[in-house]
Amino acid sequence: MLKEKIKRMNPTAKKTIVMTGTLSLPLCPGERAWIRTRHQCMTTSTVETILEVSESGVKFETRDKIYHLKCKTIFQESGVICA
């Protein structure tokens, strides 16, 4: 029988999610992040670490994923016009 090379996966490797949206609430370690995108509002698992904050976005780590949130103004589509 031939020897097969088995590549072991790093069990601590986290999936990276890149998305565009805004934070609905301030980002706090120990709390969930609430993210609003154009079509939905979502929550993450508990935030462990805030990795990077800049004018263009924020990168943070939760229990199971790393999020790179590109902040962009999301315009509401409504029939209301301000005078």
C-alpha cells in the first residue's frame, strides 16, 4: 500500500468573512456585533478581539470567525422626502 501524505488542518484556523455594511451598535469585546447590510441585519457570536479600526472599516475576531467589515453608508429606500 502506498503511503499517503495527510495534511492536518489547523483546528484553530478561523474563517474570514469580508462584507460591506455598518455596525448598528458600538463594537465591544464580550458582546455580540450587530451588523446592518443593505438587505439584512445580522448578529455575530461573541466578539473576542478588535484587530483593526480605520476610516474605511473594522476588522474583529469572534469565537469562530474573523470579520472584515467595510463600512459604507447604506441609504434607506423610502418614500419620505425631507424638506
